[in-house]
Amino acid sequence: GENVEQHPSTLSVQEGDSAVIKCTYSDSASNYFPWYKQELGKRPQLIIDIRSNVGEKKDQRIAVTLNKTAKHFSLHITETQPEDSAVYFCAARATGGGADGLTFGKGTHLIIQP
Amino acid sequence: KAGVTQTPRYLIKTRGQQVTLSCSPISGHRSVSWYQQTPGQGLQFLFEYFSETQRNKGNFPGRFSGRQFSNSRSEMNVSTLELGDSALYLCASSAGQGINQPQHFGDGTRLSIL
């Protein structure tokens, strides 16, 4: 089955700086890669997703890049703000018969220092 | 549009008991997935239902089961509860038939086993 590795486990950045979280996946059949943000005691919230026919996707201060050859995808947050502090999860999913659900990374605790 | 609703929010059980958790998807969504979230294992896929049929199943023992009703509402059941079943159980719904439709999570049911 799919295996998703996520780094770093904790990331501390100064407010206004950029943050980058990286994930690798093992199943070359995976073609859907969402990112979720989970604040303490709250539900995971979908913030951006990308499909394998696209190399990059942006939504305001958030961007995701995908390198299918290397099986890497990354989340980029620019001009970080205090409300960006949360745990971020990457995930991967393959299509096709018998495909499993989303496989998640272990999460990155993003801390925005004022 | 109302989000994914899970009931109950909190549940305390003892070893050996069984439990049923409920999930109402976003109106119009026909796919429901269940995940277990623990500090040690992170988010793990349990199963997915679409149009009352189980479409995918994760690597959990047979004590974990689920079903979906004609109105897309879903329930999951855990029998013979073990201490290790203590976790946050999250339900996510998605629209359409495509495997890679965005999944939106509910607030979860926090299950504690004594």
C-alpha cells in the first residue's frame, strides 16, 4: 500500500517569513494530493489539493508543488501569520479498482513566532 | 450548507463493550469515509462507502465495521472494545462518484476506553 513521509515534524518560523513542508510518497499510482490544516481540538480542514496532471497550484498565500518523477510534493506558505499556527497534514491517494482511502503523513506542527 | 455532522462528540466505554458512531454527510454528498486519529499512528483510513456499498477498506480488524443508508448517512461500529481503540474517529464526505473528490471532515467523535 501507499506510504507517505512528511518533514519536518515541527517547524518554527518568524511571522512574515515563508514556511515549506515536504512529503514523499511510495505508490506511483497515486494521483491526488490534498493538504489539511488542523487546529487544536478542531476538524482537519482542506486547504489546497493538487492532481497529478498539474505541477503547481496556488491559492493566495498557499501553494503546492508536485514532482511525480521524484514522488515529492510540498506545501509553501508565504507571509506567514499567527493564524497559520496549526498542524498540517499531507495525504496521497491512488485511483483505480481497489484503491484505498487517503494515506496521511504524520503531520507538521507549524509554529509562527511573533 | 451544513457541514459534516458526527454524533456523539464524546463517548466513554469500557473494555469489551461495543459502540456505534454516526455521521451525516454534507447535503448532496454520497461518499462517506471514516478515519481513526491517534497521537501515535496519526490519521488512518478505516473504510469508505458510496451509495450504500463499501468501496474501500483499510487495514483494521473485523471488529471495525460500518454501513451507509439510502440517505447517505453512515454509521461505524466497533465491537469488543480494547484500550487501544481510544481515539478520535473522523468522518469525511465527498461529492460525486470520483475517487479523488475533495473530502471534508466532521468534528469527530472522541472515544475513550476505560
